[in-house]
Amino acid sequence: MKNNKLLQNPFYQSLKRNIMLTVILVSLTPTILVIILLLNQFQTSYQEKVEAHLKELVLKHKQNIDVFLKERLFNIRHFSKIFDIDQLSDEAFLNERLAILQSEYGPVFVDMGIVNDEGKQIAYAGPFKLGKADYHDADWFKKAITQPYFISDVFLGLRGLPHFILSVKRNYK
């Protein structure tokens, strides 16, 4: 009975509670720390895998777009080789070529233009009123004039719409 009274003493009650809390705290603290560490490692690993997957996906799409644009550039190169400048300067003829490309590839080719070495458009086929546009100050023209073939980045240009340029430099004599 005396032993029972000792256990009812507030001091022993407090000591018992403190010992139990200490045991629980000491046993759970490492578990909680391990869980936090594992969650952090999992999150980091998962994020790295997602980023690697997205990079791979973007790379594949980039390669597909590059192949597509190079194929369309080949179409333009082909026209520049089989037709002379007089034919290509005729807007009716150029409209026929554009119609052929559009029937084959859909709305991929919106318009076509023939631009001389001074940046002046000498023929145009398409829905916009760009007949005698002057491109001598355009960034894409400055780059295109120095290379045999050129594919621009997407930009707004004279149309005010996002588009890109495929150009073939050809010296007609």
C-alpha cells in the first residue's frame, strides 16, 4: 500500500510522465529524421527524373521540327534549281508553285517571295499585301544573305504574326 501511495505522489507522477515522454521522443526522433531524409531524397530523385524526361522529350521534338524544316527547305531549294529567275519573278507562276506546295503540305507554306540581293521583294505569292516589301534592314535578311540556306527563328516581322523564314540564296546569271 505504501508503494501505491508513492506512485500517487505528484513528484513521481511528473517523473513518470517525463520519463515516458523522453522515451517516446528519443525513439521517434530518429524515425522522423529518417522519414524526412527519405522524402527529401525521393523528391530530389523524382524531380531529376522528370526533368531528364522533359529534356529528352524536348530534344526529340526539336529534332522532329529540324527534320521537318529541312525537308521544307529542300522543297524551296528544288524550285530555285529547276526554275530560272524570270519564271520565279512572275507572280502568277509563283502563285501556281505556292498552290502546289499547299496542296501537298497543307497550310505549312503560307506565302512565297522572291527577294533580290538588295532586300527588295520582286515577286510575291500569298494572302498578304507584301508585294514590294523591303527587307534590307531585316535581321533575317542580313543573316540569310551570307549563307546558301537559312531557317530563321520565329518572329513577328511585317505581318505582325508569328512566322519563320526559309530562304535559299541563289545567284542567277
